[in-house]
Amino acid sequence: MSENDNFAQEFYWRMREAVTRRLSRDAKRIIAKKKRGGSRPFDKGRDPLTAGASLDALIKDFKWTTELGEADLFVSWPKLVGEDTAAKSTPETLENGVLTVRCASTAWATQLRLMQEGILARLKSDFPDLEILEIRLLGPSSPSFKRGPRSVPGRGPRDTYG
């Protein structure tokens, strides 16, 4: 449609509205379409966005801030505690403000317990959004013999000598 056809159509609907004091279904549709408008260059909201700004919007929309903060904490663990300590300890989970750290030996778990207050203060200052309240330090896990090729049903081996 040309510009004149749009003008003639709009003029007709306005005159009809003025005479009958009501709008027809077509007139309502045309007015609604005009209000919606179209995408025109240089309109408001058409400026290009940077990749960082669009990623920030996505992160906020999907509420990924805590997951990304947790991943950042796990990745930057060596910077927080030092390379030697990080080689012998790894953060496992962060749930309800409790950071669980698995240590390579009970000696390392004891060493980290001595450093716990300093580590917790550093975590609170570097990652305030995560709200870490406590650090739970675990030693190495022992192997379980409940399942596997050499397990037997029942009570298991006992002292049979009287």
C-alpha cells in the first residue's frame, strides 16, 4: 500500500467513527497495528548492544549469579589458599552457606583447620554474594567394601577363633 492509500483509509475510519460514535472491528485492528508500530531503524531500543551487556542480561534473567560465583570460587581456589595448599585440597560443594573442602590427608585437613579463619575472611571479602558462613573440612574418603567382586552377603568376616 502506498502512503496515499493509508491516508485515505485512516481518513475514512475517522469520519465513520465521528458519524457513528463507534469503531468497527477493522478500525480497531488498524489502530492497534499502528500503535504496535514496526521495527524502524534509529528508533529507541534499536541501538546495538555489547556482548558483555547482553550476557549480563542473560545471567540476571536466568538467575545464574550464584552458580557463576560458585564456579569462580572453585576455579580461583589456588589463588585464595596458595598453590601448595590447593594441590592437597579441593572445594567440593557449596550448599546453604557451607563450603565443603576435601583434603588429601588428615594432616592437610588439620592444617586447613588452623588456617580456617583466615580463609573464611578472605572468602567473605572476595565473594560477598555467595554468603559463605562456614567451611567444612573433610579428610580422604576410605574405600567401601560393601560392593564389588569380593563382597559377600551377610555380616562379613568375623573372628571365628574362640
